[in-house]
Amino acid sequence: MSTTNYDLIIIGGGPAGTAASVYAARKQLKTLLILKEWGGQSTVSEDIQNWIGTPHISGAKLAESLKAHVLEYQGDVLHIAEGEYVAKVEGTDGSFTVTTDKNSYNSKTILVSTGSSRRKLDVKGADTFEHKGLTYCASCDGPLFSGSDVVVIGGGNAGFESAAQLLAYCKSVTLLSRSEPRADAITVEKLKQNEKFKLVINAIPKKVEGSVFVESFTYEDATCEVTIPVSAIFVEIGQIPATSFVEGLVDMTPTKNIVINPRTQETSVKGIWSAGDCTDVLYHQNNIAAGDAVRALEDIYLHLKA
């Protein structure tokens, strides 16, 4: 067990965790960054076009860049525990213990920035064509399919918001929903008025087909199976936040996202903050996660030093 008492332990190595680490080190907070791997969800993306300041970068290169930036500050102030999985966070009011699969650490404050994973489409061919036309991020990959016929799967707000983005540059957008749409009524009605948009209700996904890239998608409606030619499939069927290690400690939504104060990023437990896709913020993006982590660090610094 580690006997070091840290000012701050940051959990997670994506854009939020790495941004927080850089700011913590620059503020001379004795910090430990615990991460399983660098980069977060975006490591699987072939071409990220919305990471501000870099017009094109692969997910792998982004992970390398984030790691390199953090390592610039590694030393007496910033320690890194790479390859460790956090199992439990315990404590309250300025005294916390973080237990991993390899060690145990103590800290005055905690920042949870472990992100989330996309709920995968479980149909024939989905694994084969992931990142070959089947994608989980319209903001990241949508512009690659300008002028193409595409499908969005998911009848919630995320599905309709993705469809709205895609309508700006795609030839047509077909949205498949297993039931009546759960998205805001005003959003649904607005999209229905667009001649490039088609809504299919009671559609059950069946299979993805193609050669090198996606070429068609098959779904089942009330009467038969329907196969439509498409160049891309955007899946918006929910996310699974990586928050099990603080379950029962901090307040969470029914979907296990950590509830935070949007002004400070602090959770319901004094001394624990959270940033990025594991929180209940409205939008999930790399740039938002990094910015939220910086806001958290500003508040953490005041908490510790003011």
C-alpha cells in the first residue's frame, strides 16, 4: 500500500484526465494520475477532425499526444500509475482512499474522469464494419460521408441530434427507432419537415453488409425485412459510464452518470469532482471533457489552497 498522501488523485487517461494532470502539475499540486490506458474512447477513430487546433489526427496519435504532454510534467509533483484499474474509492471530507487492482493510494481530493463506452450495436456484421462505415460519433465522423445516404439507429435525443447534424451534408438520413421516438417532440417534428429525412418506427436492426466498407443495412419492421443501400451507419443507443467504483458514494443518474455542479464540476461529496463523459453533462465531446476538467482543476485548487 502506498503511504504517499496526495493533494489530488485523477482517475482516467482521456482528454479530461490528461488536461487535469497538466493543470494540476502547473499549479504544483502533488498529484497522482491513475489510468488503464491513454486516450479514452477516441483511440479507435481513424480521423478526428474536431480536436481544436489540429484539423486531422487519428485516435492513436491523439492518445500519443496527450501522453507526451502529461509526461512533460512527470516528476516530483506529478506521479503516474499506468495500467491500473480502479476498483473502489472510499472516504469523505478531505480523506480518500483509492484502491486499484495493484495498490492503494490516499488523497485529499479526487477527480473522476473515466469517461464512458458506447453501447454497441449487436447485430450480424456490426463488429466487422466498425470504423468501416459503422460509427458511434456523428460529430467525429459525419463529414466523411458528405453527399452519402446514411442511417442513424436510436430514437432518443442523441439519435435525433445526430440526424440533424448529418442532414447538413448527407444526401439522405434514415433514422430507425424500435418504438415511438423518445426525443423532444419539437426536435422530432422539425426533422420530419426535412425532405432528406425519413423516420422508421418499430424497426429492429438485423444486419450490416458490405465488402471493404458498409454498403447496406437490413432491418425488420412490422411486416417484413427491409434492406437499404447506405454508406454509413451511426449508432446512438446509449453510453455506459465507467463509474462503478464510486457507485453508492456520489449521487448518480439512473444511467449511472455522476451528477455534478455544472459551475464547479464538484459531485455530491465534498472533495470529489468529476469531468467528461462519465458525468451528467448534456453533451459529450473531447473538447468539452478537457474544458470541464480544467474548470474542475480551478475549483480543486481553490478548495485546497484558498
